[in-house]
Amino acid sequence: DLKSEMNKTRKLPLKKDTRASDSSQEDAIDQWARRRKQFKDSKKCSSTGGSSINSTITEGSINSEDARSVDLGLYSENEDRGFYTENFHSASWVFRGDDVSPDNSPRCLSKRPRPVAIRERTVKIAKGTGNYPWGFRIQFSKPILVTEVDTNSAAEEAGLQVGDILIAVNGTDVTSMPHSEAANLARKGPDILTMIVGSDISRYPNTPRPTCRGYLHKRTQSAILKGWRKRWFVLKHNGYLHYYKHKKDEGKCRPLEVTKLEGAEIGVDTSLGKPFVFKCIPQAGSRIFYFCATSNQEMKRWLEAMDKAVHPIHQNHVWVDVTLHNTTLPPLAIKNPECLGLLHQLDRSKDVWIQHYCILKDGCLYFYATLRSTPAQGGLYLQGYIVSEQSLGSKRSVIELKPPSEEFKTFYLCAENVNENKRWITALKASINKWLPLHQAIQDFMNRPLEETRM
């Protein structure tokens, strides 16, 4: 089993230097503990201040075979072998491979056969009012593609996303059907539009769209003011429930409160003698939230959405699974690398250069202690990085990897000579260029003059 083998590998202890004294090891452990506590504390502070980095961050080092510290900087606790991934998880990316011609859209959004990493789901949209009662557009293409979802529409509340592929409409397969016929199927159908759609998980790992929103009455728990208050609630795909005083405050003001629903207990409540009341008991803390809907149908809608947040399906980005698998392989077992060889990486905390054997593949740079070492010590996700040749200190030629945002870390690498540096720079640029930010890919695709139908 691949996952169990990966977990076993990730639990392997780091190699220790037999030449180091016990006291130096204890000092290193103490230093690590202090740094870990410092970053945990800073993470708590940044989360209350609205940090743009979503995942939990720690800092540490990995020891090579000769016990020299290799500082790979910040990396997510989910990739605990030293992979610096924050620049990747801060945005969605489209892999376009070697097809970098501006005349062609990324293959995930083109008319080519759709990738195998498709996750199907059922979307039910209640018919609204007006000329476009469902609130989305579909693109003339095969398969049919959703190209726009109106804000605050029934389609958005149902979880329909830009880039979703239409597979079936009201029970009829539409994968080989013209988009005009699919639109007629929807228009002539019942007031509840039922669609089976597919989404490419490599493009949409964690797209932040609300799963449910609307007004609810919330029971106040103040000892002074008791009763029910009407509030605007927004349940997001990340499983957090936000609420505001008014609908107009969403996106303009900080929420009055944010509650994590994963692991919570939810259900209908009859203890208060009031209809359409349901409760939520978060896993953290002992507080009980009581909500009151305007109808039984509205209550069921919220309970269904909350239940999905309580029991989330955790899905890795498909490329993350690939890179984690590659870390378990010997260096030369990674197929079709774009570049390989020795590189020195600057440990800025100690101002020393640490040697690695490196493999470059599809925007990921893997670090190994030696050519025969397994597993990989760590690596860098390079999406969005800018590669250039710089001079640094006594070295005339150094590879600088500059991040797309100042919140991320800059890396400095150096090969054996100037010519090797140039070879690596060329390969790194080509590898990074295989990725395109999701918003840019969608914009490029939307700019193509193709026929659309608004629903």
C-alpha cells in the first residue's frame, strides 16, 4: 500500500552524527524546541490577523549524512520531510506541461481529452427568478464547461465552480451533446436542476467558495441580553462558519465570529419549544450554538451543508501525491528528470553552503544527501519563482530563486562551475514555466471567442 509505505518512510528518524557529543545534541534539541514554539506562537498571532498563508507553518532543519544542518526554511507540517510548499498552496496552479505556446490554452482547459484526475459530484440548483434563474454560463466545447458562476446565485450556493465539466443534466448524459441541447434540457426540466459535474482536482484542490449562505436567527447566550438575533451566515468549503450582522457586511467587514465545524455535533433541537431550530456543538470548547431557520426546507438545507463540513473529505492535490511518491524513490528512479547533478544550497543562518544531489522534475527540486540516498531529504515547490544569475559574497555566479511574494523565502543555489549554473538556470526556468496560475489560465480561456449560453 503506497500510503502506508509513505507514512512509514516519513516516520523514519533523522540520521545523527556519531561524532557529535551528547551535549551538542541536547543543545540542538533545545534550540529546535524554542524555534518550534516561537513559530507556533507567531502562527497563532498571524491567524487572528488574517494571514494570507493558509497552512500551519513550522521551521526546522534536516540533517545530512555528515550531520551538517540543511536549513530548507519554512515548510508545511503536512510535508514533514522538509518540502517548502507554501508558494504552491497559496494559490491554485494549472499544469500545462511542455505546451507553453500562447496560442494554446492549458490542456486542463482545452478541448483535448480530459485528464484522469476527475472527481464527479452531484449539484442540485433551485430555480431562481429573472431571465437567468440558475446563475451560470456554459461554454460551447466538448465536454461542456462552466465558464461563469454569478455571485450570490443559486448555482454558487449549490457549489458549482468555474471549470466544472457537465456530465449529466437531469439524468441525461451530455458529454457528447451540443451545449444548446444541454441548455434546453435544463430549461424544460423541473424547478430543481440536477447535474452531475466533474472537476479536475489538479486544478481545484481547495477553491474557496461558500457552500451555504443566508439569514438565520441565532440564540444569544449573554447573561444580560437573551433572545434571538437575525444574522447573515456563510459556510465556506474549508468547513468554517462565518457570520455577520448584515448581508452587506460580507467581504467588507470582519465576521463577528468564525467557527470550525469539522468534528462538531449537529442536529435538530426540540428542547426550546420552537420550530425549525437546530444546534451545533463544536469539537473545541463546550459552547452550544442554537440556530432557527424560516422553514423546514431551509433548516434541512443548512443541516445538509453543515454535515458535509463536519465530515470533510480530505483530498490532496494530485501533484502533491506524485511528489510525495517520488520522495520515496532513489534519485535515478524518478522518470525523465529535466536536470540532475550536484548543487550547493546556502544555509543563511550559518552562512555555509550545503551540498545536495538534486533532481528537477515538473517544477519540483528534490534534495538527496548523495546519489545513492533514499528517501529524499526535502525539496522546493518552485511554482511562480523567478530564476536569475547573481553574485553573492565570494561567489561570482549564484542561482537566485526569487519568490512571487515577499512572504515566501528566497533560495540561493550554486553548481560546480559557471557553465553548470547556466545549465541549471535554463532547466529551472523551463520547469517553472510548465505551471500557470489558475486565475490566469481561466482568464486566457475565457478570452477565447467561443459561443456561450447563459443559464
